[in-house]
Amino acid sequence: MQSVQEAFPSEIDLVLSELRAAIAQHLTPRVRQIDVDGEYPKAFMHCVGALGGFRQACPVELDGSGVGLKGTIQVMEEISQSCLSTGFITWSQTVCIWYVQNSQNNYLKQQFLPGMLSGQILAGTAFSNPMKHFAAIENIHLTARPCAGGYSVNGAIPWVSNVDTDHVFAIVANVAETDTYLAALVPANAEQLTLGNGGHFIALEGSNTRSCVFKDVFIPDDYLLANPCNDYIKRIQPGFVLSQTGFGLGLVNSCIALMNRANISKGHVNRFLDDQVSDIEADLQSVRRSIYHLADEIGCGEQALRADIMKEVIQARIVVSELSLRASQATMLHLGSSGYRLHSAAERKLRESYFVAIVTPALKHLKKLQYELQ
């Protein structure tokens, strides 16, 4: 007999089912081109938007699905199992949506949010530098000077992902000669804004990571997410950090699948390795439960959160980073020489796992925050 859930699947179940089919047909066959050749999966991103993949953590009243942050994480998990580069730019898209929906700017919600949710407008985030700045790790890169109708922004950001001339992205800048900061949405085709080559990376080549140079770039008041933005950053930070766990969870799950496959012929010798599939699987299930619980608590960001939730979010993000490194190493050891070949799945998982531990907030950044919150 069918269960009620099977007979009446939820909206997120339907989205994930359609997404799996799209991944198998349109993403998995292109993974090497994305990862190695730097092909940007633009058509697939539009497809994710059309399927409702970007709507999950947005409230119904803003034309979202209202499922909450858990739905966004599940979408990233599915995509990242196949291609972490695409999982990462899915995060970039959804976190920029998170910034807009949690702002007080109705103009941005009316003019940009619908297109971002549908995937017609693709979006990135330049919040890596400010997140490190507010953690006393590096100086802020952008300065905004008040001018008629808005601000003139100067400075340079070395890496902004999911950016092209027809995209938008979010920034934080210091207001000149003050101790305050503003957050804003920037069209990537703005005058006096130059997109450059972000360089080559050992993984995630297809993430459209660009350098962005601002030379008196005009940002209208209508494009401000928050000014001042200190309280705003604190409000969006739990969702920013926790949502990143989606691509780590997907990576670990794909490592488990590779190890199980290897054990069909090599299990008799792989059983002597320290990290067994059952160990990785148990740890994955444990951290996934914690993440889903926190994601349900954060929801769509509408309600005030308990004061200590950030400690648990940071801990979950740390566990995902460390588990990604463990799982990718275990995968390489399980596959042995077949995994050591150039462009093997195990080699890619190993490279991808370091990104999970390095992307802002990096593992060392997280441990610094954890120490300071004790």
C-alpha cells in the first residue's frame, strides 16, 4: 500500500525528482567540460530555475515556494553529487536571492527577485571579502562615496563567482570616511565596472569566477540592500553559512557511491582501510540530520533566531568541511590506481573537497569564529 507521502508527494519531492532527470540528461554528460575546460553551464542554470530549484527558501508572498532553507540545501545536494562546480554556482544564485528577500528594499524585490527566482536573471555574490573583513581577517576592498542619487564605488575584488555581463551580484562597501558599510546589488554590465579573468583553479573552472574592478561605478539608492548593513549581515549570516553545506553533503554522498562501487571488486582488501564506507555514511547521516534541523529553524529567514544558533551553524559547517576531506581521501584509497588516473571521478572529488574547506568561510575562518564564540 502506498504511504500518504508517496501518494501525495510534496512540492520539494517533485522538484527533486524532475531535477534528477535534468541532471542525468543535461549536467552529468558535461561534467568534464565544466570542471576541466571551464564550460559555464548556463542552460542548466536556467533549467534549475524553471524547475523551481531557486524558489525553495523564498517566502510564498515573494513568489517563492516557502519550503525553507532545507529545500535549497537539498537542491544543492542533488546537483553537487554530479558536479560541485554547478552546485556551488547554484549556491551563489540562491544566496543572492537570500540577500534580496531579506532586505527591506521593495524595488529590488519587485524588479529583480522574480527573474532571479525563475533563473532568468543569474546572480553571484561578492560577500567573501566582507565576511572575512568583519571577522578581522582582511581589509574591505570596496569604498562607496555618497553622490547625487546614490554612491560612487571604487576598488577591486579578485574573485566573484557566477558572474557575467548579463548577471547581477551583491557587494559590501565601506562608506568613505566613516565606520559604516552598505550592501548593494550591482548589475555586472554597469558602466565603469570591468570584469577580468579570475585565473585558473584546480577545480570549479566552470563557475564563471571573475575579477571585478570598480572605477567610480554608480550605485543608485534603489539598488541598496541595506545601509548601514551591520545588522543586516548578522541577519543573513546563518543562512549564508548553513546553505553552503548543500554542496558538501552532495560531495560526500557521491564519494560513498564511488566507494561502494569499488568494493564490488576490491572489498576484500579495502576492508583494511581506516575509513570504511559505513563510517563515512554514519557521519553523513548524523550531520545531515543536524543541518536539516537547523535549516528548518531558519526557514525563509522571516523570524528572529535564537542568539546561539550561529554556534551550531558554524559547527555543522566545520563537520561538513572535514567530512568532505575525509570522504574524498577515502574514495581515492578505495579506488586505488583507477582513481589515481587524470580526470578520474576520484581525482575530481579530491580537488572538489578542498574547495568545500577553502571557500569563505574557510575551515580556518570557521574555527576562528568558533573560538571567539566560546
